[in-house]
Amino acid sequence: MPDRPTLEHRQVTALELGGRPVEITSAQLVYTQYWNGEQPAQREWEVLGRTHEDDLTEGVEAIVVTVDGKRLKGRVVIMSSRSYGLSVFQAVGLDELADA
């Protein structure tokens, strides 16, 4: 039985925010699984990544990610910071990911 949340990382190969493609330098879909004893409890997800694009809009956005050749969609809250020509972003899931 896990004594803390477990993480699952998946490589993101394509990303769309608000219906437009975002060229990523790297990104990962991270699932965080919380446990109630030996039973799975709450599961959260987020996308962490980097891009050279400088026009990421912070706030709530629709997202589509491609992971293992499968397109998934959901809604996220975007936070980003920019330094030395690179934007680092975190997109925290607001609902379940579904097939796109």
C-alpha cells in the first residue's frame, strides 16, 4: 500500500491550447494518484512543459494533448513564466481527460 501519492509521467508529443497548436520543446502529462489505504482515491493530472512561444495566455483554456498516439482533451488553468527566450508552463487539469 503506497504511503504517499504515486506519479505517472507520459511524454506529450503535440499540444493545443484554446484550439491552436503550441510548438513545444518538451512536455509531460503527469498523473497524481492519491490513495485511501490500498484503494485508489482521487486522481489529478497536469501538463508541464516548455516552449519558445511567448504568447501563452494565463487562465482557463481548453487543451488537447497527444500522448502515445492518442489525443486527449480537457480544461486547464495555465500558469507560465518566461526567461531567456523560453516559456515554462504548468497546465493544471480542471476535469477528467477524455478522448478527443
